[in-house]
Amino acid sequence: MKLKLNVEFDQEGRALSLDQFTKTFLEAVQKVVRQEFERWHVAHPVSVQKPGALPETKRALTVSKAEAAKILGVSRRTIDHSITLKEIKVFRVGRRVLVPVEGLEAIVKRGSLRTREMDNSLDAGS
């Protein structure tokens, strides 16, 4: 096995230490990689989307009540109660109840979803 060592010199003709050489080498590599990435990125633009978000064509339009509860971080009973109060609109396909994702997004934007406990406290206060 052959090992070849080139000694690099700075502008003043001094030999660089191994640390200085390594730092200079890594900076040069980093510069080249950035330039190549930018060149590639200009030639191949990528649409930016939120992490974990599905493209519009693959995103479900409706979810089950259990999935809706999981998305909102509430219980399935809270979803049932909200459906009863018509806070959440649903589609019925046979016996299956489907919740539109747009409705869940509207609830998140609105920032409120009444629960049975809230209704009980309102009834007790009157």
C-alpha cells in the first residue's frame, strides 16, 4: 500500500499544520457541495410542503370518527357529542360515518370544540 502526502503551503510559503489543512480542505469541499446543490436545485425546483403533509392528490377527503378523534386529540365520545350538536358535519355511507377533513381543519382554526363537560358546566351555572 502506498501513502502519498502532499504538503500544502499558505500564501506566505509556510507549511500548514494538519488541523489547518483539514479545515481548509473541508471548507473547500463544503463550498463545492453548496455550489453543486444550488446548481441542481435551480435545474430541478422542488415544491415546498409542510413536514408530514401529504400531497393534495393523496390526502383523504374524509376520515372515520376514530381517526377524527385521534387527529383532534379528543375522545371518540367527544366526536359523537359534537356530531350530535352539529358542530361536526358528517357523511353517512350505509352504517359508516365519515368526517370531512375540511371540517376538522375548520375546528382547529376556530380553536374550539364543545365537550359534554362544558355543556354540563353551562347547565349548572344557569
